[in-house]
Amino acid sequence: MEKRFIVPILVVAAIFSGCELANTLDDVDLATITDIEYNKHVQPLLDQKCSACHGASVAEAGLRTDSWENLVLGSDFGGVLLPYRSSKSLMIRMVTDLAGGSHLTTVGADSLSQTEVDFLKRWINEGAQDNSGRVPYEDATELLYVANQNDATVSIIDTESNVVISLVNLTEHGFTSGSKPHHIAVEPDGSFWYVSLIGDNTVAKFDRENMLVGQFSFETPGMLAVHPTENLLFVGRSLSAQSPPRSIGVASRTTMEVDPVDVFFARPHAIAVSGDGSHVFSASLAENELIRMAVADLSVRFTSIGGASHSIVQHAASPFSSVMVSSGQLTNQVIVFDVTDPSLPAQVDLIDVGAAPWHPVFTRDGQFVYVPNKDDDTVTVIFVDALVVREVISGPGLSQPHGSAASKDGNYIYISSRNADGAYEARHDFGDGGNPGTVSVIDISSNEIIKVLEVGSFAVGLGI
């Protein structure tokens, strides 16, 4: 079991520890407050209950509660609150959901009264605003979207602070609890994002405020890709579908109308757009066939792939060079193509990686490819110029690694992990019996995992 990032209960439990401070505010009836003022009502409560262990001189787990700004930064392990969602905020869950009862009783600290808990819930549900009405993370612009397939949710991460800042519950937008969000694609300017819902046979479109603005029906959608300059969205079929239609989807991102394009081979899953935008690549999970479609006229051609049966999961095309890589889940190899002319892709190499390589991603400068290996909990780093393995990363949070994304500033690689087998042990036992998915943050300069963010169940595709 991976336990490196499990924080002793005495450390993180002190989020609400009285730490031998005074009792709660005696001169304020929190239940009767109609307009919450952070400086007047919330900060004094945090000062009395929290800040001795989470202040300027002592900041257990890296968390400080002595100001709104510090509270919003979260701890060494991620955020402690989600605006508008108190039930998903760690600072509330540590009091209300911890298995065996509130940690406050276990550490002998003054407990929060039910009135105080209800008050903090209300503050969070009203946006966790500061005294001037600012909502945490409302100005965040560099966002990473995480599909939590078993939860019917999407977690949103601010890639500048590497904190989970929001959660979209798809059932609140009319989708089923079994909608199975799988992959996410984001507009180049971040104005809209798209999510494939395997269970609901739908691709949904959300705006920057996470409001549903469009959708179309598509049988067992899987991988998604947006065209960098044209108003097009491309859709593959889910890997879990055994006999889906032998076609990929081409949709207008404005009208959300989709047309299937026949690709003739079974189970077209992978989807990627060539660096010059002229072609879209897919591949058959059942046969060693690379599928290419010209964007201009939607004509389809094929290239046979050498070697044993690869069952290609996903492609990644370099933003700067003529290299495209494809992950072969059955051969434990990355297939390298020269796509100098995208209409005539040529296989040039096979690189051995880990077991069941999944979604590869190029660094923003195109120098390296990071490949999560689902069945051995590692990430292989390939040096593109020489087409050799530079490093194999293992460590905290990598448990059935699945999706990948590169931060726009070029500093980080994000790897999602399903963690269905529970190899990564949750930091806190909230009695729900589930295993959280994770997103591991890799610092490209050192290839070290610098943070593991816990997200929803069975974290899969990433979009940025």
C-alpha cells in the first residue's frame, strides 16, 4: 500500500483543533446571522479553534487559517474547502464524516458545536467569501479538468496553485449517476469544455462557469479532440464498448450537431489532431490499423502497423515536430510515427515502456513524452530527439495511471490514476469504503512527484 503521503491523524486532524485556546465566540449568536462577514464572524471562529496549530508560527501540514488568503492556499496536500460545496470540503468532512467520529474528540480538543459547524457550512455554501465578497479561485484561469468516471463528477484543478477548486456534479445537470464521464477536451481559449459520457451516450458542452450549454447523442463516446483553428470536435468510441459503430464523430462546436464518419475498422478509440491541423488520427483496438482522416474533405485512409497486436489506446502528436506516438496496451510499447506528411504517416520505431501504456502526452516544448503505464503504476519519460527512454517515474499517487496533461506554463505534467484496486490509500477514512482517484503532479525539471491531489472515484481522462 502506498502510504508515503498519509498524514498522521494528529497532524491533519488539528484543522479544527482548539489547541488549548479560548472557547467559541460568546457574544455572537451564529445561528441568527443573516449576512456573514468574514472578518467579523468567520475569522474570529477560526482564530479561536484553529490558528494556534495553523498560524504563522506553527502551520501543521502546511495549512494556515489565520487569514482568508492563507486558508484558500490549502495545505501541503491540497485544498481544504470547495466554494458552494461544504459537503465536499475537507475542513467540514474532518468534523462530520471521519470514521469513528470527529477527530476533535480523539485529540482531546474543544469541539465545534453543531451551531458552529452549521455556520461554517453556510459560509462555504454561500461561496466562502472574504470580507469584500471575493469567492476563492474565482480569478483562476489555468484550469485542468478531471473526469471521475464512477462518481459522475468532474474535478477542476487550478494549475497555478495545484489545488482542486471546484467540482461539477453531472447529476445536477440532468445526467444519470451512471453517466461515466471519460475524457475531456477544452477550447483553446478555455471558454468551453466538453466531456464524453459513456453511460449516457452523450457528449456534453459546458461553459467557463460550468453551466451546461449544449449536448449531442453519440453511442459510447470515448476520446475527444478539439481542432486548434476550425470549429470542430472529434469523438472516438469507448474502449469498454465491445461492438460500437465503426465510425468516429465530427461535430460543430457551435451547433453541437454531429456527423459520423465511417472508418471501416472495429472499435476506433484513439483520437488526435496532427500538428498542422490537416488530419485526424484514430486507430482500431481490434486490428493493427492506423486510421487517418483529412479534415478538409473527411476522406479516410489507413496504414497497417507492424508488430504483434498492439490495441492502440491513444495517440499524441508533437506540437513542434513531425513525431506522433501511440500507446500499445497489449505489447507494452509506444509506436512512433513520422507524420511530416500527415497524409502518409510512416512507422519508424517501437519503444518498450511499462505494462499497458495509456494516454501519452508531449511536454509543451516537444522535447519529452510522458507515458502512464496503467498496469505497473509507473510513468515512462521518452526523450524525443533520440527516441530513447530517459527515466521511469514511480511513487506517490500512481495507482493504475490513466490520463495525462501538460500545464500551459510548461512546468508540470499531470497524471490521473483510477486507483480501483486501492493501492493508494486515502489520507482520511470517511467511512464510505471507496478508493479516491488521484492526480499526481510531476515537476518536469526534476521528474519528482511534488503533490498528490485526491479527486473522485476512478479518475480517468484529463483536459487542459
